[in-house]
Amino acid sequence: MPRSHATAGPAGLFPESDALKPLAERMRPRTLDEIVGQDRLLGPGTALRRALEAGSVHSMVLWGPPGCGKTTLALLVAHYADAHFQAISAVLSGLADVRKALAEAETLYAQGRRSVLFVDEVHRFNKAQQDAFLPHIERGVIVFIGATTENPSFELNSALLSRCRVHVMDAVSADAIAVALQRALADHERGLGALHLTVDDEAIALMAKAADGDVRRALTFLEIASELAHAGRIDAATLQQVLADRTRRFDKGGDAFYDQISAMHKSVRSSDPDAALYWLVRMLDGGCEPRYLARRLVRMAVEDIGLADPRAWQLALHAWDTYERLGSPEGELALAEAVLYLAVAPKSNKAYAAYNAARAAVRETGTLDVPMHLRNAPTQLMKGLGYGKGYQYDPDVEGGVALDQQCLPDALAGSEFYAPTANGVEAKIKQKLDALREARAKARGGHA
């Protein structure tokens, strides 16, 4: 253990309990043993725990959902390393604040003191702001700790990531949150122990579950409930008031957003209507814009169902139109019905694959000439040059198809981009297309 606590001002890193501070702040863990729900990363014998207990620290990025303990762990890194702790928020700070913090760290470094610089919401800093830390990390002036709820691979530049180790922190389980709530109820110094509240296990479990993996949120629920308690008891009626307007964890522009829309799309693709409906409701519940979901449903109908069931495309558009007319919440039922239909519909991505194959052919072969017989000839000059010569007007041909007429450029003659499946309506398309292709091959062979 270090000789003394690191400091972040006159009050110290872990100041005495302050009744004006929220319960979640007062109950912030002061040792690694008090952190709940992070046994994989910080449990006994883990690499990071052994390093911290030995006072050996490194620059790192802490990636995890809100309320999982990122700030607390940063404080404890400084505590166990006997280092000065500075914190800045990328939401509130600019490059001038970064330079000021780094200058202070330089002064301490010259005095032989290490600094832990904690940057909350580090993904909100742009590349220039992130680059400002690099030389100071390399020289050892600071131990850099960035906290983010977003995937560092996408949000942080590679130069910063190469100098830090990424530690993934988990959403805290309801059981682990319940431990933190019980601790707050029993703690007389920092928690609510002096109130002698009566809270049964069912109420604790309900708050822990409602917190949705966020310890800070659970402690806030408990603090509000304690203020509304009747005769020292937190009853069901009190909890109903406290938890009435809670929402599940959802970030309209972050990883949770893209993970959930990905889950919904892949559930539709896997023909799992129950899962697809669940993810749709999860996103609506979290505040996702229903029109965005409507657009995605149309995309799924076009990409994953395609010509196996052309009605799916129409139904997705109708659901979107219905939502526009009804709004929320009534119109959301139309989206739910659409996602169920898309999930059980026959699947084919062959039209999508054919489109991509044709695009690839265009990129690879460049500007190929239109065959002369397919060119329009509105003038005598163009007719004289051979435009339209030899063109066969299909309705005038026996059978309605000029089987020996080539419509692709010569360099792509015989190319087949579309390979329909035997699913749904596309099975009939496949049957007809196979017959046409066989007849064309025979007709062109006969002319060879």
C-alpha cells in the first residue's frame, strides 16, 4: 500500500463524508475490495489488481457503460500509486484546459511526483486534443486514464491507443448492485445507516434491476426513496414513485444504438420473429426515433427478403406510412407487425448480391460501349453509322423474346449477376430465368 493518499486539492482524494454530496458520491469505493461487479477485471489474482497493489500503473483506456466504476477505478489507480490526481471532462474542457493540466503535471514531474490525468468522456475530444497527450505519456510525465462509453477502436486515434492498454469494464449485475445498496444502508459514516431504514430484499432487488447495470443510478434511486420513506420504511408505493419514469440503457448515437439495430436486423435475417420484436421494442423503449426504425425495416425488406416476397417491401412502406399518420404510440404497432412479417417471410439476398456484382463489373471494366444494335438512331447520320442495325423488337419475335439478341457489352457477354433462390416467389422467378438462360444458350449456340 502507498505511504499516503494521493490528493486532488485540500480536501484530499477521499474526503470525509459530506452531507451535501449525493449518496452515490459519498459511497464511492475507497479500495479495490469495495468495487462491485468487476471481478473479471479486478478480482483477486487478476493482472490489473496485482499491478495496482504493487504500485505499478500504466496508461489505460477504461471502456464500459455508465455507472460501472470507471471514475472510481481512475481514483484508485492514483491512490495505489501514491500519485497526484487530476481530472478533466472532454465535455466541458478544451485544448486550453488540457494544456493547463499538462503544465501542472510537468511541474510535479520536475519535483519527482507522478500524476494521474483522468479524462472523462475522452471520445469527445478531437484528434488534435487527443494528440496533445502523446509526448507526455511517452516521457512518463502523466499516467493517462481515459474513460469512454464508446468503442475506442472507432472513437480514439491509433496513436493514443498504441500508448494505452484498453480495459473493458462490464455493466454491473443486479446482484452486485444489490450488494452496493445494502452497503449504503448499513454505512453510518457515508451512507444511510443513521436513518435506520427498513427495506426488504424484494425492494432492494427491484431497485438493483431497475438500475440497468448502473450502480450510481441505483444509489440515486435509494437516496430518493429514503427521502420519501414513511416511518423509516421504503414500501412498494414509495418505490413505485421512484421507479415510475426509469428508462433502459440506450445511447442514440453510440455503441448501444448500433449493437441493438444490428441485433434486430440479424434477428429478422435469421427468421426469429420473437427476437426481432424484442429488439424493436427495446429500441423504442430507449427513445430511438421510430422513423429511423421504419427506414431500417424497408432496408431489410429490400436487402434480405428481396424478390422472395415482394409484398414485404410494400408492407414495410405501408407500416412507415401508417406510423406517419398515427404517430406514437399507436403507429408503433404497425412497425411491430412489419418486423414480425419480415422475420417470417422467405429470405433472399440474391437481388442485393446481383446489384453488388453488377457494380463490381462496372468498376472493373470501365466505360464499355453500348452494342450498336441497342443504340437509339433518331437521325439519318446515326442510322448511317449503324446505330440500331440488327435490333430485334421482342414483341414481334415468336415467343416474345429475341433469344439470340445480346444486350450486354461484348466484354461481358454471358455474364450472370442474378442467381435467384428457390424460396417463396423467387422460386417461380428462378424457374422462368433458368428456362430463359437455357433457351438463350441454345439460340446463340445455333447462330455460332
